[in-house]
Amino acid sequence: MRFGKHFSPILCALTLAVLWIPSPASAQRPLTIFAAASTTNALTEIMKLHESRGGGKVSASFASSSTLAKQIENGAPADIFLSADQKWMDYLDQRKLIEPGSRGDLLGNRVVLIAPADSPLKAEIKPGFPLLQWLGEGRLSMGDPDHVPAGLYGKEALTRLGLWKQIEPRLARAGDVRAALALVERGECPLGVVYSTDAAISARVKVVAAFPADSHKPVVYPVGIVVGKASPAARAMLELLRSPQGMAIFKKYGFTATR
């Protein structure tokens, strides 16, 4: 913008100030959900549903629940946290970082053993099953059992089945469950431990067998609003996640309801 030499400096400043005032829409920060990587496909569809109903823009960060919890602890701008296990929701709750009264169990899942789609392997998982023999010279892909929920469930199951000490040196540790899935999809690992919902979204892997339900604690996904973020938009999104419409989408991707 050009001004004549006799243009008033005060009028110039006022004009520029008006030009720089953000519109209400641009001033609003999109609602942000931090969610376990395994919920990527289902939650993305629910977010689109929310926006189509005029609920406003929603963004998401998908990663391991442990990574997301640590980011929230360090001040990351999350409004809602959807964890793949109770441990990392407890972690934030104990630090008073989850809005009181907003937390609740949302979803269930199963832990399965996968192989590339062209693998002939189909078997039953039971105590002492020949996992090392099935691996051959390869490695078992799974979320890092030191912090990734899918890996923690897998470690618990393999420990109860008497195989953890044998298999631990043969792990390919992934940063989250989707990264573990990708290692099997690409043929870099002959076997992997993921959730049944992850296996269901890929045509490049097959389920060899499901781990017995009593071999690990139930897979439960809790959800809650981050403390100080209980806006009407956040509460509306949380309500949609728990609604029949939201649960129908989760079930379409293989999740089960906990209620």
C-alpha cells in the first residue's frame, strides 16, 4: 500500500491496524486430538463427519500413546487424548493433566500375529508354540515393548506363553504399531505383532492367529480432555466419539465397544 506524502501518520497507523485484525475464523485454533496410531483410519473418518456437521476444523496427531503423553506433559497443544492403553492415560491423570470427569473407556481391540499376505503360515497360538521356527532367520516386528502399548501387550502375551526370553533378542522394535505393520508389509520382517484393526486395513498382510484373550490384559482405549481445554468444541467432539454414529465408524474398522 502506498501513501501520499501528506497522508496523516495517525490515519496510516489506524488503517494498517484495521488491515491486520484477524477475522474470527482465522483467530480460532483448530481442535487438536492426540490419538494412538492404531486409530488413524477410524478417527480420520469421524473428524470428517464432525466437520461436515459444522463442528469446526479438527486436526490430529497420530503416534505411539507414550510419545503423545510425553508431548502433552511438555505442553503440546492437544485438546483431547485418545490412548491405546490405560498406562499412558494414567500417566497424564496422575499429573493432573486430564480434565476431571472427562475420562472414560472408549474402545477395545485384539492383539494378533501377522505375516505377509502370501505367507502360507496359518496356525494356533498356544503355550510353547514354535515362534522362533516360524521366524527362521528373520525378526519379529512389534511396537517397542519398553513404551508402545501394542508392544507392551505383545510382551505380556509372549511372557505368559513362555517365549519372551527367547524372542526378545529377535525383535525389530518399531516406534508405533503402524510402523510395526509397515515392516511386515514391506517384507522386512516375516512376522509381526499388531492389533487386529491394523491388520484389517492392509491388503499386504494376513492374520496368522490371534493371541489368546487371557494371555494379556484387555486392550482398552481410554479418552479424555486435556486439562484447561474443556471448550464446547472439545466436549462436542468427545460426545461424537462416544455417540452411536462415532462408535459405528470405530466398529467398521474392527474396534469393539467397551460399554
